[in-house]
Amino acid sequence: MANLGYIQVVRKCNQECRFCSNPANERELSLSQAKRFCERYRRRGYDGVILTGGEPTLYEPLPELIAYAQGLGLGCRIITNGQRTADPAYLRSLMSAGLRHLHVTVHSHRKPVQSFLSGNPDSLPNIVRTLALLSRYQADVDINQTICAQNSDHIHETVRWLCQRFPYIHHFSWTCLDTLTGRVAGHPETVPALRGLKDSLLAAMRWLERTDRTFRVEKVPLCYMGEFAHCSTETRALVRREERSIDFLDARRHYRERQWSFGYGKPAACRLCSLTRICAGLWDMGQGYDPAEVVPQKTDPRPILRRILGPGGGSRHESAETHQGGEGGVELILRTTSACNQRCPFCFLPGHDRSMPSARIERELAALARRLGPRDELTLSGGEPLADARLPKVIASARRKGIRRFALQSNGVGLARPGMLSRLLALGVRSYDIAFHAHKPALYDRITCSRWQFKTAVAGLTRLLAAPHCRVTVCVLVNAWNYRELPALMGFLGRLARKTGRIAGDPLQVGLSMMNGRGHELAPSFAVDLRRVAPFLRRALARGRRVGLLMQRFTGETALPPCLLSDAAGYAGRFEMSQEGVRYGADFSGEAGSVGRAKLPGCRRCPHDRRCLGVPAPYARRFGLAALRPPRGRRAP
């Protein structure tokens, strides 16, 4: 979920939903108030803001507020009923302001049900027009649905209907009816029974999982979530210790939800449940929902925790990390911040714009100085390390502790700032890994979820390539959006290298990699079958060599399998890597495809087996392992 701030900008609406939890009271924020709320969330290190209501599209300065939030670096979304956005001109004004993420509320794909619940006979046709218009934009569109008595039996039908008509939709959020607020007291017939929603909800989640879509569920206890306990909003927040804040335009004013306990209760039966510590419990127990419906579970919670936290078992943004190095050994990484000026959807970091306290940085540096030898490098990373104004001081402190060699992992945008590169070079930073995934501005924006940063990134990379006595590697993450452009990208990089005087003795290096398992979970639309990638990959490598680039071997934790190429020996790593977490098998469906790495049994015969990590298990779950081509004979000596 990440840390998100909800701002009610207006409390009026163009519908009369029977169970609305925030009914109209005609209150409205001034633009200056709304901007102050955004600034407060930015100071707290929140990931983004969600503008809601009432109906936020009735807030006249909405485009200006979206542009302001985006300018602060806050990802901005709106929750809308899809009525006013059916107007192409109005929707265009929101997208021009920088809106790239919408939550569209749909009660049902059955027009009579949608009309009855919304109080608007034109509600569903307007939603359909909105979704059709949004298909023209590169925007993320989530579907929000409140589960009530009138739609709980056909949730799965609504999901299929929407996805079949609008295949670009990839995420659904369900909330079981909030019985504590709004209009529900006047319409008790809308309150669903938990037993009545379970079959349809499970059918919907299973279908979405099979089609590689994502979903979250709120106010449904884990005993009704089946095998999808890891998709409970409350459970994920409890495990990850996340919070959310809401600024209401009513008596509640500002509400900060940290422990996810208000409004929830647990009957005595929950004491017998193995999941009770990671379950928020029953919403409005005894009033809105019947405690007799709770069913204690005997499920092992550990697989659920692994699904939520990933293979590392916890956050990785506030400590030094050890990774398998590309050429035998280890790579020590220090992340002083997880803040970033880009929002790449596949990034495995939690996404919180937080910085490590300075005192902790000093402790980490002291420990690293004891581990690093005189020829070892400390890699500075993030988030985006250049977003941390303390970075030069951190490097200077590391030098005082005896660390002499540094590498920087960056998107390169900050290197265009006057004086930044010269300061880094003076401090001894001589190795640079620059993430650069596309040579076309629009495609660059699409992959990095940024706006107008392409020219700055090119300027930073150009400045770096012109600097003497430093190693530069451009890191390209191969994905569904850029794999066809890989040969042209190599040509672009070759021209840039020649322009800046990079010659054969000091070539620009290029590393091609694939998404890790976490990236496949976060950004399924970026995943691509490697069988489709292979021909473009071969052409890219050949062109890179022709234009004077040094194409790196496939090594490290995000390495592509070398068997994609006919000359696998030329691109397999030189050193063996730990195979811990690698499983050999043909079927990675279900839980087997959640974490770790995957190989075919025949991969054991490959001469490069110990120098290859196969593919992430989530990739194998989605695409299978047909892209891997292990030899049929015995393993070579």
C-alpha cells in the first residue's frame, strides 16, 4: 500500500450512492489549504496523495492542485465516479496537469444494479466512456468497488466484464461496506453477509491472478480471504508497519491510521486462529457484521509473511546491503535514502521517501570500513542517491574512516547539476552505474514515470562520459516497453560515446538485465516473455559491439540467462554464484512461483549452470520456462 495521504478536496457529488461513507455537506478546501496538506505529506516522507471527496472532479482547481502535488514529487491520484471524466476536454485537462493514476469506482457491470446503488441512471454508460477515453492515455487505472449486498454475488462477473472490455486495467481494490459512517444507517439492506460474498470474491481473485493482475481487499477478515491473505490491505499494513492519513471535510478532520485497530474487533474465537496477529479482525463487530461468521484458521502464517515481505524478509531501505557481485565476490551497498525523482514501477524498494538518520549512517560506515579492503568499492545507491543533499558529506566521512573506492548507482539526472560531478570526482567516486532504459523521450517517461527528464538525463550522462579516468556503465532493464528498441538504444549510446571522446581503450560499458521477482509483482505490465526478447537481444548485442560499446556479461542477481544466445559462453559470467534460492522444476504455478529463482531440471547439465541464476520464480509462474534452452547431453566438464 505504501504511505499515502488522502485529501478530501470537496464534499459534494453528482451521484447519490446508497452507502456513501462521505456524503455531501457542501464543504470545500481552498486551493491554498489543499497545497498546505500536500506540503505536510511531503515533509512526512509520504509516497503520494490521493485526492478524493465527495467527487473530486467537482473541485474546480483540481488540475492546478494535481500539477502542484506532482511538482512536489508526490505521486498524485484521484478517486472518481467516472461521470465528469466522460467529457474528453475535461479529462484532457487533468492529464495535461500530470495526472497518471485514477481510481474509478464501479459498483456493478449490471446497469440496473449500478443505477440503483448510485442513484444515477446514466452512471454505467458514463463510466464506460471514461474507461474508453483513458485507454488513449498512458495512465494507471484501478477499479474500486465497495462490496454490498446487491453486488456481492457477482463480483467475479464484474471483474471479467471490465477486463474483457478494457484489457489495460490491471488492479482492483475492494472494500467491504463501511457500516460506521455515511448513509448505511438509512439503508441497512445494503450490508452484505460475509458468507454471501466469499465465493464470488475468491472467484474474482483467482481469475485476476491467472490473468496476472493485482488486487487488494479491505475490511474482509482473513478467514474469508482463502489463499489470498497476503492481499489484505490491513494485513499488509500491519506487517509492513505502514500508515495512511486522511484529511476529512467533516468533524473527523485529520485522521492518521497507524495500528489499523480502530473500528475492528475480535471475538473470542479469534484466539484460536493462527492468523490473528496479522489480521485486523472484524469491522464494526456485533453491529455491522456478525461475529458468529468468524472462522478460526489453522494456516501457517509464514508463507503469508514471505509473500508480503519478499525473500529478504523486511525493508531494505535503511541499512547497508550485501549482494552477489557481478564477477565473483560481493557488492556492498549503502542506501542513505529511498527518495527518488523517478517512480519506476518495477523498482524493488518500498517506495517511501525516507532518509537514513545521519547517526545511523555513521555507524554503517564504521562497520563497512572494517569489512572493506583497500581495493574494495562501496556502492552508494538509493532510491536516487543524488536526491540526498548529504551525499558529499557521507563520502567525505567514509574517506576519513579509511574507505577509498566508491561506485554510484544513479539515474544520472542529478549529474547535470552544475558542480555535482566535479565534487564527486574530487571525493574519489570513479565508478558510475547509470540507469538509462530508453532513447526516446516519451518511452523514457513511460518507463520511469517521470516527465521531461530525458534531456536532463542525457545531459548528465554526456557530462559523465566526457570526464576522464572514470568507469561508466549504462544499465538497461529489459522490459515489455523497450525490448524492441534495444538495437536502436545501442546505436544512440554509441553515438553519445563517440561524441564525448570515449574510445576503445576506455569504452562505455552497457549491462542488460531483467526484472527481479519483486519487480514482476509490482509491475506485471512490464514483464515480457524472454522468447520474444531473444532476437532483439541478439541484434542489440551485435550492434553494441559494432559501435564500440563494451557489452557486459550476464552476471549478478538480475542477470539474463545466457542460453538465450547462440554464443552463451561469450556472455555467461566468469565466476560461480551461490545457487541458494534456485529451484529446478517444470511447474512454478501457485506458491512455488512466489519467491526465489527458477530453472529447468535440464539446466543442471549446462556448463554455465553455476554461473547462472535462471529466472525469477514469478516470471516462471507467468511465462513458464520455455525460453530456457539447456543442453540435451551431459554437463560439459
